[in-house]
Amino acid sequence: MRRDVFQAIADPTRRAIILLIASQAMTPNTIAEHFNTTRQAVSKHLRILAECQLVKQEQSGREIYYQLNGDKMKEIDKWLDQFRKIWESRFNELDKLLLTLKNDKK
């Protein structure tokens, strides 16, 4: 089953994993040490993130390192940007209204 990137980031554990590996690549065991769960559960989360291409796997000797895929994160940011523009517009309108109300009280 091909998962949607937004399904992947809907899970709080997967979001925490993304934050954890954002600064440096880590092995599944290292990632699992940060959670109160089994190594197998962390591996399942990593598999889902990898299916959605949010993380990349890199083999180094016997170890597999997971790192964040910045390009896929940019896709999420691009999608969110449309809402950011709407929010900024609404906040600007609110600022204008509040300024008008403040000036009317003077």
C-alpha cells in the first residue's frame, strides 16, 4: 500500500522521529533509544517514512542510517504555504481593524 506523506506525518511518533533525524543521520537502534517503545515499532515507523520518501536510507558497513529527505519536506512546506498566505492576509486585516478601532477611540 502506497502511503500519503500526510498520513505519515499524522502520527506523533513519526513526527518525533523526523525531528530527531533532522540534524543528523541515525541508526534504528539509536532512534529507538529515544522512545519508550520496541525497536520493531520504530522500524515500522521508519519503513512508513521511507515509503513516503520522507527519510532516506544509507548503508554504512553493517549499519543502516536514516536521514531526512529535505526535498520531500519542501513539498510539504509548499503545500502549507498556501495556508500561510491566507493566515498572513487575515492577520493583516485584523491588524488594520484593530488599528482603526484604536484610532476611533482617541
